[in-house]
Amino acid sequence: VVDADIACHYKRFPMHLFAYRVHTHRLGKVVSGYRVRNGQWTLIGRQSPQLPQAFYPVEHPVDVTYDDILAARCVFSGEGRTTETHIGGTANDEMCNFYIMYYMEAKHAVSYMTCTQNANPEMFRNIPQEANIPIPVKSDMLKTTRGHQEETKDTDKSSLLQQAKKEEEDTLDQGDFYSLLSKLLGEREGVVHVHKHNPTEKAESDLVAEIANVVQKKDLAREITSHDERDNTILVRDRIHKFHRLESTLRPPENRHFSLQQPQHGEGSWEKEHTGDFHLEEAVEWPGLDLKLGQVSGLALDPENNLVIFHRGDHVWDENSFDSKFVYQQRGLGPIEENTILVLNPSDAKLLHSMGKSLFYLPHGLSIDKNGNYWVTDVALHQVFKLGADDKEPLLILGVALQPGSDRNHFCQPTDVAVDPNTGSIYVSDGYCNSRIIQFSPNGLYVMQWGEETSLGRARPGQFHIPHSLALVPDFSQLCVADRENGRIQCFRLGTGEFIREIKHKSFGRELFAVSYVPGGLLFAVNGMPYPGEAEPVQGFVMNFSTGEIIDTFIPIRKSFEMPHDVVASEDKTVFVGDVHARAVWKFASTEKMEHRSVKKAGIEVQEIKESETIVEARLKNNPESTDPLKKQEKQHLVRQASTGVSFVLITTLLIIPVVVLLAILVFIRWRKTTVYGAGEHKLDSSSARILGRLRGKGGGGLNLGNFFASHKGYSRKGFDRLSTEGSDQEKDEDDGTDSEEECSAPPPPPAPSSS
């Protein structure tokens, strides 16, 4: 009896398992699959591979989350065999497969994943004993009874080899067929290899034979190492496996490709993932850049997606703020006498709410939990505060005011806070003069801490040189830290503080100030100004969280970064950056959201212009009014004038159209008259005469269109008599022989009296 074990760490978003399928060749006795979490083995499915090939429902639904282990064991028996059997891709060989059907959230979905290694052989010492017990199968249920009968009769070796070769050829031809399908469907990763058992019914056999005749001429085989005499053999796997692979061929146009990091030793391997092209640009129409702020130290988005700013008002952190023991030296200034927390509409920067007056000395970090509570740090007070959105007094205070320290009850210039939305656990990065992360219970009780000061040489995992910003990643149960002076991001496991990985790029430079995560797998960060002689610019970064690779970088257009201190991003990939030196907040949006649109209305192409208010209605206290709103109002006025101009042209065009149509009708009638009746004396029917009669009018001051058409465009009345107006009281005018009459003619002279 031989066991074959496979196990991999799962490194993706949660998936939910609902069906499984097992597969080996003749020697397989039982295949079992498990999810292993915190040492606990949970059965996914267990079945004999000799039963009909089908997906069986999972008895109890199983979910798999980040860093769980997926494990499978195949048990083989060589009883009755007189020769060796190898692991391989032919019918003579053996293989071990455990297939899983699952579903995921659409935005995180991956249609195909594989696990092909054994990440931790030692763990299989604890596999449930049921995985080693064969499942009995009745003889009439065997999938390849003929093959088994031939084996048990111990027929001669040449007969067995001949039978195996025939079966292999049948399977090969089917593999060629599926490989051809794969190429026709545009599979970019080459020929996909599928296993298909020999059909047992005659109809299926005939179909396979017919397909074989077609594909026999196709040279689609890929050369592999084989245990038989064939040079070009197709590795064949299961047909359902193939259908999963075919699904992956229906892909959108080529995207930028980001490969997963090489798996750490013992982690197994997973499919690479793809991330689409993505680019951020400054939203230049956003007026928030013109707000009058103090040093901007923290940014966050509340549950309504409003932007919340934490700034220092008229207080400044400089070389005089602290002594050598990190004690604040400017207490005589008192707390900041203006609201330090501002809630803005993210679209137009309109002030919605403000608070935090007379509470803080030197604000620093800001985060907001799922209930809308504000968590802030003050480096002068060495404290952490929990504030309700509408409360003037703190709901919870951690640390001792104005007293730096390194024990469980003190902080030393704490920088940021993150709250686990699932457990309520509180994580504090502490800070400028302590190099640690501290975990507290939801009630503020000390739980644990990790981290140490960076030693000489390369910074090791878990060492910090100013842990400056925190990003909680609930999708992966991780907490990521912007290790500022080490210019890197370190990620740790929630609840244990176990180091998971480091993200570090040359383009970060020496300093990385802040990090932010959004569901969907994107990580945002900002770095610091380069040191003299260094070339790396100050900029923002967008990264693929799974791989750590940089997807995009971004910089502002209207005003340059000086010292970007915090970054926050929303799920729609809108990003805000706060700068402590520039005292400004920028807004960035993906280029796909900023594309200028145009529509066609009534056959006229009209560009859509979205009118937005550019005046911040509420100003901060004691700040002078800016003249910028006046300029913006002037711009708005110009936009409205342009709009009015477009409307005037449109209305004028619509009014002219009927007049042009009417004139065209009259020209046509005139042309018909001259063409049909010639130069003689002719008559027009009464209805047409009435039309022209009414148009010409009888009284003075009328619009004489008849004379107009007669005197323009080369028309002449010479040789023509006046039209007869039967049924009309209009009198015939004398022809004065002139060709030139005004469009608006004077009243005709009265008729001469007749002689008696």
C-alpha cells in the first residue's frame, strides 16, 4: 500500500466548496480531501476512484479562507501486480486527483486553480484515520471491469502490454481532439491536457473512432517524457478538468499581467492572477485643494463615504515641540482652538460637519471603524482617542496624557489605529519613539504586542523604524504597516502578529509614509521626499496586494507633493492624499471615470458639461476669505454664457427650417409652372391660385413672393401673362416690363378709369 499526499496553502479570497470528484487509475482504493485550519482537519469529500466518474455533493458545506491548507491523500494498492507502476500520464501509469467545485464573490472570482505540491509532509501524521481505509466497490460498479479481469487472470505480459497500448492510443486520440479544441478556442497557455476514460458503450466508441480519424492527421501533440515507446504523447487528464480550463479561454482583451511572488518554501503553488490596466490622475475640478487647513496629518472615509480630515490648525510640529525624552514642550499654547476633524462631501468638498475643538495638541493618525467611530492619535499627548461622530467627549482614551512610556499603559508618540471589523480588536502603531504594534480588546484592555527597533544592517522582519501607518486587510486576515524609515510595508497575521511578508520596491525610496487597502485586492501608498542625490520622486503607488507588484504611480498636476502624510482610497478607486507640509488634500480618480463624454441630440453633437459648485460654503474659523471663489464664479458664468449661446443657435436653427421648407415648395411650384405650361397663356388650378394669391396678398405692405421669385435667380416674366385667378377677386396688374422689383413692394396704383 502506497500513499500519495498533496497540500497547499490557500492564498486567495474566500471560496465555498459544494462538490468534489476523485480520480486515479486501476490501483487507487480511496481518495480523501480536507481543509486544514489551525490544525483542525475538516473533510471535504472521500470516495473510491473506481466508482463512476462524477461530482458528488459535499455533505456539509465547507468554506476556505486565506492561509487555510487544502490537503488530499490517495491510497494505492499493488496487490496482484508483478511489475512496477509509475506516476505518469499514460494508461499504464497512476495518478492522484481531487477536484473541487466552488463559488466565490464575482469581483474576486478565479475560475481555475491548481495545487501540485506537498507543502508540509509532517502534517499528514495527523490526517484522520478514515483517509487510509479503502472503500469497497461491487464488481458490477467497476469502471473498467475488462481491465481488472485481465489483470486478475494474470494473463501473459505481452497481452497486457498490447491491451494497455490500445487503451493508451484511444485515450491519446481523444486528447488530441480536446487539444485541437483548446487551440481553436484561443487558449494562450498552450495545449490543455485532459483525462478522458475510455467509453464503455458502443455508440461512444464509434464516435471516438470517428473523431480519431479526423484528428489523426493533426500534429498537436507535445513531446513529453514517457514510460513507453511513443515519442509524442499527450498527457491526458479528466474531461471535466478540461471544461474548467476551457472556461478560462473566454477572457477579455489582453491585460497587464502580474505574476504571483514565488511561493515560500513549503507553500505549494497556485495559478497566476491577472490584474487589468489601471491609472489614476488628479481630479483637477475638485475644489478641496483650496481649503484653508493646518498641517494635514490624517485622512479617512466614513461609512457614508464622506472624506474626513484630521489637521493641526495653527499648531505646528517642529524642532521645538519635544525635548530629548519626547516630552511635549509647548503646553503653554493650550489645545487647538478650532475644529480639527472636518467631514467633507467627497464630490464638491462642501463642509458637512466639524468637531474636535479644544481636544488635541498635535493630531496625527485617523481611522474610522465600521460603526462610524473616529479613532485618532495625538503625538503630543501620547494618547489614543475613540470619538463618536456626534460626541464632543471621547468614548475611550488609551495612554496617559503628556507622559511618554513603553509599558502596557503608555505610548510614545503613537501614529495610527486600526480596528478589526470582525472582532473589534484595536491595533495601535507606537510609534516615533517605540517600535511596536500593540493589540487591545474592544474594551481597551491590553492583549499583546510585537515588534522591535531596527538593528544595524538590513532591517529584519518584525523590526520597525517608525511604524507610521496601518492598513487592515480583513479579506486576508492581515495587518499591513508602513515602516516609514525602512521604506517598506510589512504585513502580519491578525490576532497573532506572525510576520507574513514584506513589500519593498526601489521606487519607494528611503521612506514610505502611509498605506491604505480597499476590498478587491488593491493597496495604495505614498512615499517621502528623496534625500539629496537620490532620484526617486515623491509619488503615490497602486499595488496588487496578492503579488505586491506596482500597478500604477500617480502625482498631482496643480500643486506638487511636499510631504504626503496619509492616503485613503474608496472601493470605486477614488484616492485622497493629505500633505502635512503643503497643508492640502488632493483627490485622484481612475482615468476611466474621468473620460469626457459626448452625446448626439437632434443630429447635433453636444458635449455634456457637468456644472459643479466650486465654492466651499463653510470656511474654517479665523481664516481669511479666499478670492478664488470669485474667479470660479466667473468661470461658471462663462460656462452658462456658452450654454446660452448653444441654446440660441439651436432655437434659431429650428425656426429657420420651416421657412426654408416653405421656400423650397414655392420654388418647386414656380419651376413646374415654367416647365409644364411653356410661354403661352396658361391657367393654374384654383387651389394653387389661391395659395399664391394669399401669399402675394391684395393690400399694401404684403410680402410679394411672386415678384421676388420672378426677379431673382434668372427668372423673367417677359413673354408671360399674369396667371388667371378664376374664383378670385384679385385683379390683373399691368405688366410694366420691369424685371426688378423689391421683395416688399408698395401698393399697386388704382386702375385707370375707363372712357365712356
